[in-house]
Amino acid sequence: MVCRSCGLIQMNAMNFNNDKQNNPIISLCCENIPNIPQISFEGTAEEILYKFVNKCAKVDSECRNIQNNSKRIFTKGCVNCSQFQPRTYNNDRLIHYINLSAYPSPCQCRCIYCEVQKNEPDITESVKLFDNIIAVLELALEQGLIAPDARWQISSGEIAIHPYRDRLMKILKGRNAIFYTNCMKFDEDVAQNLHDNPNSAINLSIDAGTPETWHKVKGFDNFDKITENLSRYFVNTTRPGQISLKYIIMPGINDTYEDFTSVVEIMKVLNVKHLTISRDIRNKYSMSEQDTIDLTGAAAFLFAILSKNNMTSDMFTYSPEERKLVVEQANEIIAKQLI
């Protein structure tokens, strides 16, 4: 059976996030477009979970109607997303992906592409929010709504300084978890989770290969400490792939040959053979033609350097057309021996 859907919808992805007015929500994706499938985070844990399951069912029903875009209600925004494509239907109604990206949540980094309030979040509000989030998660687990092999993503601020760190780590024991960290503080429990569970990982959006660019992008002059903490996490891994890296390309800021080649050298030390090539998603749907040219050109340059070093990459935040253009340009760079 063919449907029109995306990977996140078919996984019934549970994204704890915020809307454009900064209200907490649960959405089926994190795309920066209007009318994505979502529910408000209001009510008791039972009410919130019921609303989410009901929303997933209605979205799934519309996805199976591959033709009629004019009558879409619950997937109205999805038709404007590059990931919403015809695909083989595969939905068992279980939650296969949980993403904790709700704020307020503390983070000591000051990334130039992050629009979260630069000051320390209101910890009182954070505690209230995560009390409710954990209640919903515990209920979903109790009712068997979360698949045993579900992937958990912890990207609300920095786990090492999170006020709900201990309770989150208790829920995640023995589960497939990826911890999005800025690596400014090493966390022993996260390291132990990596050691005990080969399916767990950490992810750093490294976004630079030199101390100067790191300072420019992240707001701190501590690149050596970051690489030291990365190495400490690496020592606790039990298989390749438990250290994952992402590179958000910002043309004119972090797209130099020195940054790209230095990142590759860091990857070699950590035995990382794959890099996610990303972008500043704030302007994903509002880029000018020249912006797109600059972005895909820089991505092609990085893609080519990775390929030359027998490393792989993904570009899931890029449209199919952009990915095709990046690969074509990278092949040309390699053929002309420009790197």
C-alpha cells in the first residue's frame, strides 16, 4: 500500500517542543512551517496522551489518502514540506521516536543560530513543564504505547546541567537514547549509558573545526575542552557510531577549507565515519536563490572532502533537489581535483 507521508509520521514521532509563541506542544515533526500536526500541552497526563494518540490516528488516515490535497485538515501543513512524499505504508500505531526539545531548559551555550532566550531559563517554569512531560512519558510506557526499540532523543538544553537529569536518566536506563550535548561539561552517567547500551549515542553539533570558528559560532573560547570531553565519551563507547557529529553550515561563517579539513581530522581520532551535514533551519523556507547557491556550494565542498576521506554523510534537512545538486557539485569538485 502506498501512502503520502514522512518517516516521522510513520513512526508516530512524539516531539515535545514549543510553538512560535513559545507555548509547549507535542508535534509529529519539528519543521519550521505553519500547520504541522501538533497538539497543545494542556490538561492532565491522561488528557494529553489521549489527544496525541487521537491526532496520530487522524494524521495517519489522511496520509493513506494520497490524492486529495484540497481536503486535508490534519496534514494541511505537510503538503508544503519536502519530506512529505509517496512511500510504502508502514505504521503500527506505536511511538517509535521520542524527542525532548521543550523549553525552558538550561543550556550554557550561546550558539549564533539559536533563538532560545540567551539568559538562563526560568528554572521554576522548567520544573513545572518537565513534571508534566515525565508524567506523560511514564503513562505512555505503562500503557505500552512506546515501542521497545523506540529511539529517544534528549535535546532540551544540556542534559549535564538539566534540573530533571536524574529522573530522565532513570527513564532512559536500558533504552536507545541519543543525547544532544554541547560537550562543555562531561557527564559520568551519560558516559555510563554509552558503555552499558551499544544503541545509545551522543551527538554534538560541532559546527567548526578550529578554535576561532568555534568561538565565533558558539560564543565561548573552549574548543580544546570540547575535544577533550569528546575523547572522554569516546573511551566509554563499545562500538563505532556512538559518537555522532553534525555540522550546521553557515556560508561566510564556518565554511572554510581549514574548518572542514580539521573536522575530518577530529572524526578520524574519534573513529567517526559519518557526518550529518545540516543548515540553519530558521531560513529553510525563505532563502533567496543566491543563498541557496551559497549553501549548496559549501555543502558540496564538505561532502567532497568527506568522500575523499572515505567518509559518508547525510543531508536530511536539505530538500531532494538540494541534495541532488550538492552531490553533482561534489562529484565535479572531486573530478577536477579541487581539493
